[in-house]
Amino acid sequence: MAMQRIQLNQSAVAIDGGTADRLIRLGSGDAALLFLYLARNLGEYDPTRAGSALHWNRSQLDTAMAQLQEVGLVSGADLPQTEEPTPKPEQAPDYSAADIVEELQTEGSQFPDLLQETEKLLGRKLSSSNTAILLELYDHVGLPPEVLLLLINWLDGKNKRKYGPGKNLSMAYVRRVGYQWKERGYDTLEAADEYIKSCDLRESQEGAILSALGIYGRKPSQSEQRYLAQWLDWHFPPESVAVAYDITVTGLGRMDWRYCNAILRRWHEKGLHSPEEVRSERKPETKTGTARPYQRNTLPKDQKALEKENRQSIAEMQRALAQMKEEN
């Protein structure tokens, strides 16, 4: 293939040639991506937020950071001195009724209070099998009681909103999410609270985008969820998505997620995100570069402006279709 020169958009994060060479020699995609994240955020680093933005667990994050530190590209990050293996479900003991009784009678154990508060929170007595799950999360996984109560309260709220108050929260589901939290480093009250806030905010933003797309009363499918996540990662507000939706429906007569995504991708690559920015690109201009105002008595000029806007919409759709073909 012949040499090509790729044009970067104006919002690109610049790094010097020496740094780029060291990243290339390092040969780690994770380290390079983490360095770009740090450069984009002016060196501000919070492991919980970074892990959420990059969709990494804490182990993956620490490994990439250690690689950057080893080659001298970053300094000052606090990494764990010793890395304990993450507990695995298949390694958990088979907690019996006798184990539960023993833990409840152990002096200084926080498990009795945890069990009492959990049953109060869920409004029911836990069965022996569900109590064993709670003990597994407390004893084997090592989640603190306050983190477990926060987890259970959050999941119970989501469960009630989805299924109604009559549907009990599954402790098997709590177990699965509990292991995920431990693996991702959400095992302190601060980290867990930060994660819940970010999830709730993202869910609210997704709901606003769905409303902009005219979707109400149903959950997005998995493929739709991926598009929504991508648009949020690109920092598009619902109003800008609504403009792309309008272009899509005007051009195709229906909503097409891939088509709409191609439009938003092109705007993102050009550094256009706010409603004002994406609308200004499509606004008819006069010779002086300002938008032509509407005048009732200038029908020929208005007609030309409308034709120009239509041509811009057609060009927008053609570019979107071309990008969709490239992605295939």
C-alpha cells in the first residue's frame, strides 16, 4: 500500500516525537491509550474515573501505569506494592449452615450486623442459601459491610424500578456483581459511591438521548446500547443527537442507527459536538459568512437558501453512507 498522509482533526492531543517513539517502542496498546487519557486530562489521574472511562478493571489500569513508569513517561502515581490475587467464584468455600452459625457467634465479627441490616433493607428474612452468598461476599470476596450494603441497596432500587416492588432481588445476581466490584477495585465506600454516581449519570444521559430519538417505554437493545455508549464517550449531548436523528429520518424516512452513528462520527472527527456547532455547519451562509435571515418578501432568495440547505443535507447523507461502506 502506498504511503498515505492522515489528516488529524483540530481537537487532537499533541505529543512530542520523542514521547511517541518511546510509546511505539514500548509496544503496549494499553499503555499508549492510558498515556493519551492522561494527556487529554492534563495529567489528572483518579483510578476509579480512569477505569470507568477506559472500561478497564483496576489490574489492567495498574499494569498500564506501571509500564509508563518503567520507561519514564509518567511519575508520581501510587501503585499497590503487592498485588493480591482477585478472589474467584470457583475458589469460594462451600459455606454450610454450621459455617454461618460459627460466623454469627464469632466475637468481633461484623457479619451479624451485616445480615440484620441486609434483611431490614430487603424487607425479608434471607434463606440459608442466600445467607451463605452474603457470607461468601463478606468472607471470601472481602467486601466491607458498608460496601455490601451500598451494593445491595443500589441493585434493589434498580430491580424495583425495572420489575416493580413485588419482585425480590436475586442474591445470585448480587454475588455476580459483587465479584465484579472486587475485580474492578470498587471495594471501598468512596470508590463504590463514585461508581454508582457515574452509572446513574450515564443511565440518565442515555434516557435523555433515547427521548431525543423518540424512543419511550422500552429498554434499548444490546446493539443500540453500544451506539448510545459510543455517543456518550464522544461527549454528544441529546440535542446534537437529535439533529443527527433529524438528518437520518429526513434522508431515509426512518431511523437507522448505523447511519446516524456515521453522521455523529464525522462530526466528532471534526471536533463538532454542541448543538450550535453541528447546526452552524449546516446553516446557509451569505457572502459575508453570516446566516441569511428569513424575510417574507424575498421568496427567490429563501428558495435558494432552502435549495442550498437541501444540497447540504444530501451531501451529509452521502458522506454518512460512504463512511458506513468503509466500516463494512
